[in-house]
Amino acid sequence: MDFELPDEHRMIRETVREFCEEEIEPVAQEIEDDHRFPEEIFDQLAQLDVMGVPIDETYGGLGGDQLMYALVTEELGRVSGAIGLSYAAHVSLASKPIELFGTDAQKEEWLRPLAEGEYVGGWALTEPGSGSDASSMQTTAERSSADPSEVEASEDGDEWVLEGTKQFITNASEAGSILVKAVTDPDAGYDGISTFIVDPHEDDGFEVTTVWDKMGLNASPTCEITFDGVRLPEDRLLGEEGEGWEQTKKTLDGGRISIAALSTGLAQGAYEHAKRYATEREQFGQPISEFDAIRDKLVDMHRKTERARLLTRKAAFRYDEGVPVTEASALAKLDASEAAREVAEDAVQVLGGYGYTTDFAPQRFYRDAKLMEIGEGTSEIQHLVIGREIGL
């Protein structure tokens, strides 16, 4: 599909690809082994001006569209799933909702540093007892009169007091801001959920209680966080009270496109490593790529990757056209995430015993790819969403 890309998109993609190959690929296994968030890489991405690709230039972004953002995410995933995941969470989940739903003052205070790459952001929805069922959310935010000595914190002296626990939150241990979903009206179901902006460094009562060791993606921190009487001024409410779930659905429409793009990148990276190995490795006097079994496997890997890419770019294009994308984004996410796992698994198989060692990248792509079928809505949830959209 490269011939269909506008020149500006092609230029951004090539710039990011070069950066990924020169700066990220050489350290991708090292940061995974060390379970280290590569802050220096994100500083360099900020210097490239891609930490806010789809954010308006007014607030420090690049002013690009969803397609351009998907291209950047794919290139990151092609060399490091962990960096791609932290990047996607930062842009789609932590930054874009502030642009979509925030006031001008909130955008200036909270969106600008995210878009300019001053720090990464996080987004907190999932809880220990509520995975796909957000209606059973236990984190609450209740109105309370502010401490008289701190009345200046909001215009009328009112505050929100946040209590609860969130689970599996990307970037939380590194974030400069986190968007938190909380119940503000327990009797209103989904209409009783609201969104709040939390400052992990300044808001007392916030704590990162666990940074999880995971099957893969360990250079991207996944955390449990708690809120113990976190007092937030009135201006930390994002949008109106009770709009949190509608905001979530709109956020996930874009977020699933980014996970589809990340998955496509993982598939592409795994395929490239397998193809390179197969054309260089000789058995019985010829490259193993010339054997039917390996050739057919590589062809299927290429086919699945291209299909994922087409669905992802279709969803991104529709998003940029301003038309509903719930079905398209769910379809892209479902297909690309499964393609990533299948292609990565086949890449390990092509390399045989070498594919099972950390000296070669396919094992990392394989471990990283599995989360793509879980995060931002499991594959089962994508089937549910698509089924509803097509009238089933």
C-alpha cells in the first residue's frame, strides 16, 4: 500500500524507521532482559516530534492524522513491542482524550507536556475485579469540601476524593499524568462513571503498589496503582460528570487502531527475521526457503501481515474521515492481534532451536504478541463488538 501514502506520511515513516533500526533495535532485547523502561528512547522520540503525532499543533502536537500515527506505531512495533506499547498508551489513551474532551485550560496544563514528550502518560480503567465488565467498577470519586487552607485549589472550594485500585495500567510508574475512571454515581450504571486527571507526583494518596513481571513487554511497565483519599480539585474532572463511559468508548475506537498497528508491526518484524534466516540458512545443500514447507509458511506469514496492514489502514482512514469506526477498529484489532501471534509463532518455528533462544528476536515477538489479543479489549470482546455492529 506504500504507493497510496501521502508524501508527508511516507517521510515520517521513513524517519521513524531509520531511528528504530539505529537506536531501538540494538537495545530491544537488552531492555527487555533488564525490565527497564528506556526513558532515553522516549526523549529521542520527543526530539523527533512524534510523541503527539495526532495532537493539534496548538498544544504541542505534530498535527498529523490517525493514519500517520498508525504508521509510527507500526514502525516501533517492528523492532520493539514494549516501546510500541508504551507509546500507543501514551498517545491514544493518555493524550488524545484530553484533546477530545478537555477544556482549553486542561489542554494547556496537561496535554501540552504529553504532546511535547516532557513525560509519558497513562490511562486507568481496569480493576482487579472488573476486567471486561466496567460496570462492576469499584473505584469511586466523591465530592467533598476542600481543606480551608487549600480552597484556592478550585473556584468553589469543592474537591473530589478518589478511592480504589486499578490493575494492569501501562506506564503508571513512569507517568506524569494518568486519566482515571471512577464511579461518581453508584446508581447510574455506565452513566455514573467519570474521568479524572491524576498527577502521580503531586497528588497525595497515589501509590504504585506493583510493577508486574510479565510473559513479555517487560520494558513497558504494567502496574497496579491505588488511590487512598486522593483529593482532586474540581478542574481535574475531564468533561462532564457521568461522561466517562462514553469517553471510554470513543477513546477505544482510536486505541484499537493503534493496537492493530502495533500488532502489524510485530508481525512484520517477526516475518522479516524469519525470511532473512530462511534465505541464509542452508540444509541439504540449499537455503531452507527453497523447501516447500518453509516457503509456504513464509508466504502465509506475509499474507497475514499484509491483511492486517490493510484492515488497520482502512480503519485509520475512516477515523480521519470522521465516520463511525467502531466496527472497523474492532475488526482491525482482532485480525492484526491474531496475525501477530500466528506470524511470530511461525517465525520461531522457521528458526527451529535458534528461534527459542534470546539470541534471536522471534521469541520476543512471540511473547509480546500475545498481549495484543488481551489489551484494549480481548479478542472475545472484539467478537462481541463486531457482532453488535453487524446486527447480530
